[in-house]
Amino acid sequence: MSGFEEIGIAGPDHLRDALTNCSDPLQAIEDFQSENGILLPTLQPALPLLDLHDIRRLEFHQTIMEELEKKLVEKTNEIAASNEKERYKKIEDLLTKCFPLVKVKTIQPTVMAIMKCLPKIPEKYLTTILEDKELYSATPIEVKRQIWERNPTLFGDEVSPLLNNYVKEKEAILFGRDSINSHMFYSIPPKTRRQSKHVRDLSHMVGTSLQLYDMVIRFLKTLFVRSRNAHYCTLRAEILMSLHDSEVSEICSQDPCHKFTWCLDACIRDRQVEDKKAKELQGFLDGVKRGREGVLGDFSMILCDPFAIHTLATSIIKLMSHQVSSEKLPRQSSELLLLLRMLVLGLGAWDMLDTQHYKESKLDNDIILKFLPCLMSLLVDDHIRIINRKLNEATPSGLPKDIPTYLLKTIRKSRTASTLTLYYVLHVTRLRNKEALTRILPKVVRTEGDLTWDDNFLHPFTSQLIGMSDDFSSEEFCSLVFDSFLLKSVTRENVARHTLRLVEYIFQKLPALRLSSLQNQLAPKDEHSQEVGELYKVVMEKIDSHTPEPLPQEQELDSPLMSVPTPAPL
């Protein structure tokens, strides 16, 4: 049945029976039109005028249908927006009358528009939609949300491609071959990142449904625990801030992490954690009440966002540099210790969510009293080296000092120490401090959790090296970057891709023998994927097609003095 007969209107079945059992088909059609047309006495004399203008009856009825649909939907929206106590009952009664026609293509949009006005659609209608794939695909998202709330598995199937594509998008940026002048991964403002299609689509799917939002957060936690991929932590923060931007108070007011995330987002935007913001964040951490320790798991996940880790670690290195200038130890700065506390909480997010042991661990005294002073000693040496250079004096030994042994031991067993040391590497690379880089880079090949070879470090590091392209004309600097560091792990898929990206932008500066050697060393290995092979091919083609700029020729001076003989020596 088409649905017309179900509500007492003659439909296709009725017309078929009439044509089958009649003796005069034309008369049967005329009778059907007169019985089911618009029964308005004043309309009948006007219909011949339409015939004179070659306006078909179908076109006329479609126009009337569109106008009636528009009026009905407007009136339904008015009722839904009113303060009447029985407003939803009226709409539900209207839905009961028209829902049997939901599969009629011309009437379907009207039925869906009526359903959108109901905050709670009766289960039987949702079940009918769910059982028909074609009908489900035509259903507006406002109605789908109510279906998803009752079917978490279905919602998971709908959301999963978005989550996967989001991660792929982040990885595409990390492995992107854009030049150094374009946006680096960490330089994209938070609000710009939230304009990503995947984040907007996910926020739109959630709408104002707290139940769907909670499902998304659970999905993200599960995926993070399974994969250890910190991009899911980024999405945890971005979807909340996307809803914040859209002023979805129904969700933001219920998420205990909202204000914490909002404050941290401002720090990421400003690329530093100021003292006032740090104390505000501390207030949220200290305000976790007994019985609600699970909030710490959310805090730690939000702090595990690579953008948050980048902001915290960069701020700590900056504070330590300030401590060097003011001649103070790390433990004397309460702001530094607070930033360290948040960094430790973020780096421990996976362990906390995996074990579901929601308790903040105390700061390791050895990190504060031993490791940080060792790291600060590197900053002191760099500071002294700069002063000596200004005074045109060499360092006392003529060579950089050795790295403290305790620092090397600690970075092999502590994620916090490894992270801060790697951000010290980024700090000296950004300053183009080759002496400091020569001293530290070969020593960070081995770190806890192989953080050295993580994309979140390699991307900014190689991007900064691209900015030092002129230095690659020195074989000594090439040996430092390639032989002592990158080529140590070039068999890793991601390291090979980052190294090829670096070579693509600095090959013009490389000595000929070094370039030839790198072409052989970076050739795809058996363990590499097709992406590495394709990237290698692109880079090699770029190198082969490059035409070196000709060296400037000395111009002969056209001067009468050139003919004057050189005076003989006395």
C-alpha cells in the first residue's frame, strides 16, 4: 500500500481497481479526477483558463501542493515555538495522520518536517524509519539523533568514518610537503582547526544531545586506549570547543571539563601559559571533588592533546630560560612546577584511562631536584656561549661540554624528561644554535617510548631544519643531522617520510657527494609502504629536474686605466 488507502484517500490501488473493472477507462479516469481533485466550486470554471495557457493539471496541482506544504510546516513550527501546554500533543496528532504517507516522495519532506518539531518522537515511527534503508537515508539529522540515542551501535557506525578521517587529516598535515612558509602543524590557531569539516560534521551530528555527546567522548577514550593515538585527545578538546563556539549550553554547562578546556584553549591560542591562566587551571585541578575523580581522566586526556603538550613544554623551556637570567633554580618557581604538574598529568593520560585509576601522581622529586637542574645547565652553557661570542672569546675548553650523565639516564626511563629534552632540542634549533644542537642531537636517539621518533616531534624539528637550509652546505652539519640522527632510524616508515620531506627542500644546498649518498640511503626498503616509494620518486624527480644556477662570471672592466702598466717593484 502507498499509504493513501490507510488514511481513507483513494490512491494508486483504488485507481488500478477502477480501471480493471470499468467498461470505459476514460470515464473512469474523469470520475477519479472529479472525486479526488480540489473540491472547490469556484475553481472548476477557472480550470479551462489554465488549459488555454497550456498549463497541465500536474503542474497546477504540484504548485498547490508546494504552497500547502509551506503553510503547514510554518504553522507546525509556530505551534512548536509557542508556550501552549498541549503543543507537542497537537503535533503528534498531526504526525499520526500523515505518517502513513512518509514513503510518498512528494509528501515525505512534509512528514519529516513535522517530526523535526517533536522532542520525543514515538518509538513506532523511529522503528519504521530504521527498518527502511532508503527512508533512513532521507531522514533529517534532527530525527536521526533520536534514532541514534536509542541505538548506540548504529551511531558508532555513523561516527566511525568521521573519526578515522579526522586522524588521517592530522597525519596528512604532519607528513605534508608544504614549504616552511606555509602553516606548520602547531602554528594553526585552535579556532581554525575547529573549522575542519570532520569536526563540524561531528558537532552537527551531536547537536544539543548530551547523550550523543557522551557517546562520542566514550568512543574517543576507547580509541585512544586501543591505539595510543593522541589525535583522539585533540578531537576530545576540539569537539567541546566547537560546541562552545556554537553556544550549545545544553552540553557545555554539563561537561565538567568545559571551563578547563576553554582556559587551556586560550593558552594554546596565545602559545604560552601565563601565570594568571596557570593559576586558573590549577584551581580546576584542585577543585576535583571526592567521588568525582573520573573527571581527572578527562582532564588528563585534554592535556594529552599534542597542542597542549607543545604549549606546556614550550612554556616550561621558556620559564627555565628566564630562571637562568634571574639565577634561580627550577624548584624556586611555583609557576614552573604547576606547568610541570599539568605536563605529567597529560603524559600519563593513557595509563590513567587504561587502568581507570583516577588519581593524580605526585611529582617525582628526582625530576625537580636533579633532572631539571641538569637541563638548565645546558641552557646556562648556551647563555655563556652567547656572551663569550659577543666578547669574541672562545669557550674555556674550545669544545662544547659533555651532556650530564644523569640527564641521559633519565630520558631513557621518563616520558617527562624525554619530552622536555626534545623541546630543548626544538628550542636551540629554532634559535639556529648549531653548537648546542651538535652537543645534544646525537644523545637523544634513545628516549623513553621512542618519543624522539614520534611525528609530533619530527614534524616541527624537520620544519625548523628547512629554515636552516644554508647550513647544509657544510658536510659537518650534514653529518650531524643525517648520520648522527635521522639515518639511525630511517627504516621506520615515518622517519623516512620526514627525512625525504627535509631533503626535498634543502637538496640544492647539499654537497654533491652527500646528495648522492642520501639518494641511495633513502631508497625505499622492503618494510616501507607504497607512500614512501611514491614520495621518494617525487623527490628524486625534483632533484633530477633541478638546474643549478650558473655561477656569476667576472665582468671585464672597461676602463682606460686597464691599459696602464703595473709599476715595477722597487
